[in-house]
Amino acid sequence: MSRGRSNPSKDTYSTHDVAKICCVTPTTVIRWIEDGLIPAFKTVGGHRRVRREDIERVCQDRGIPFDTQTGDETGRILVVDDEPVVLDLLRDVVTELNHAFEIEVARDAFDAGRHVVLFRPQLIFLDLMMPGVDGFEVCARLKRESSTAHTEIIAITGYYTESNTERILSAGAAACLRKPLDVLEVRRRIIESFRLREEPHQRPPEPLVEVVRVLLVTQNAEFRARVRDELAAAPVELLTAQTAADALLVAQSAPPRHIIVSLGVPDLASSGLIGRLSATSSPPQLLAVHDEPTDAMRRAVQEVGPRSICLPTRAVTGNLRGLLGV
């Protein structure tokens, strides 16, 4: 991302502008203002503004070049770490934030020093122990220099101990995070450092899955258990009845799309279940089962409608989801 150059005649700057010029985070600028280290005033909308002459004085006191490269408020983060996974994690985190960022990586002490001077990061993620880099000493040295004394440093380490944490915090780090890094913690630290307005995290809507209602009418407990097991992982609401009369009551309150009926149910013929259900405005698909179905049984079921079929029980179990299309 490119950084533009502000108009040299600009008289006032936002806290984000000041943060970029002074190589600190907006949080540090707010702290300076609240502590009286830099004068500021508020606009009618409640936004803090700092006058140009006050920024120039702060920069002069701290040995910071006043080049006014504030651009479009792009945040600058330096990652001092030799593990690519850390850089990838930081990039993934900032891409989800409602703010523009530039990220540079330093994999040794020379790179770290060069980026601090040229890139002028506002926030540094510093690995405490990597080849050629003593994170404790780097942090202490940055805090001793007037130009980087207020640059926010967050230490990261795979050797997380209380003594290491106390030591790096004493050297001036704002926090010490444990590796492997927690995405939510890193995200929270960046939001706080740059005083971002956190947008509510909205998950993409899950695709709607239509739940299909299936009515099973049987007195065979073993067959009922097999059907239940086979449809357990399908988007199906399974209703059961042991008599045709009960099935009619269930179907009236919760009309099914499919009905599986054992032709051996005693009151099937007297109740007129199949005929009454097939006469509805949205007749269900009928799957009739019998251990040894006769030709007469098959013809009777086929006469109900084109969506009706009669099969042996052995041909149904194991193929039920395919037969119902669920």
C-alpha cells in the first residue's frame, strides 16, 4: 500500500496523523494528550486535533524527522521474527480489520535496525529469542532512543516464563504473548494499539437446509430402529406411528413429504390411510414395505400414484436415503 504526502500547509492533524509522524500508536498519542505532554483541542464532533507547531515541538524534542507522511492513515507494523507462520497470522488478522495496514518483517538484527529507521513502525511484534537477536536487548535499546522510546512493542516467545515476562515488561514492552499466538489476543492488541472501532464480527449466513418430514408406520421394532439409524445423519424429521389410525392423526398435525408404511400393519385397510393421504393437496411419496410382497400388493400400491412404490424390506434397509432423496 502506498503512503501519500500530506499538504505542507496543513495546520492541524488527527491523532492518527500524529501517531504516524511520531512513529507511535494512536493509543500513545491519546496518552500524551491526556498527560498534558502535547496540547490538543476537540472538534465539534468530538475528535481530537493537534496543531502543527505542537507536533513540530514534540518531534524536535524526540529527534523525530517531521516529514508529515501521514497518508491515508495506514498503520505500520514490524514483525521481528524468523517464523513465516507468525507473519502469515499477523497478515490474516489485519485483513479482517476495518483499517489499512502495512506490515514488514525482519528476520535478523540488521533487518530489524534497518526497518526501524526506514519503515518507522508504530507497533513492533518482537520475538525474544531468535538467531542473532536478543529481544530483551533490542527492546531496551529502542526504549533508550528518543526517536523510538514511545514505539509500542509487544513481545512474543515460545519460552514463556514468569521471569521472561517480568524482564521484557521491565524493558518497556507493552505485553508478552505466548507462542503459538492466539489469533483473538493478537487481534485485540492491534485494535487497542491503533484505537480502532471494532466492527461486530458477523458470520456469513449458513445455507438454509430444508428439513424433510418422514412418517414411518410400523409395528416392527427392529425395522423402526434401522430406519431411525439410517436417517440419523440426514436433514430429516422422523415421525413414527404403530397403527394406521395413529398415523392419520400425526399426518393431520404434521403433513409428511414421505411415508414409509409396513403393509403388515393390522388396521391399514380399514383406516384407508393410503387413500386418504394420497387425496391431499400435496400427497406424500409412498414407500410400502413387506418381507415378501406379492404382485397384488405391488399393483395396489402403484395404483395410488406415480410416486408410490412397493419393495421388499431387505431392499429398503441400507438404501433408504437414496430412495427418499435425502
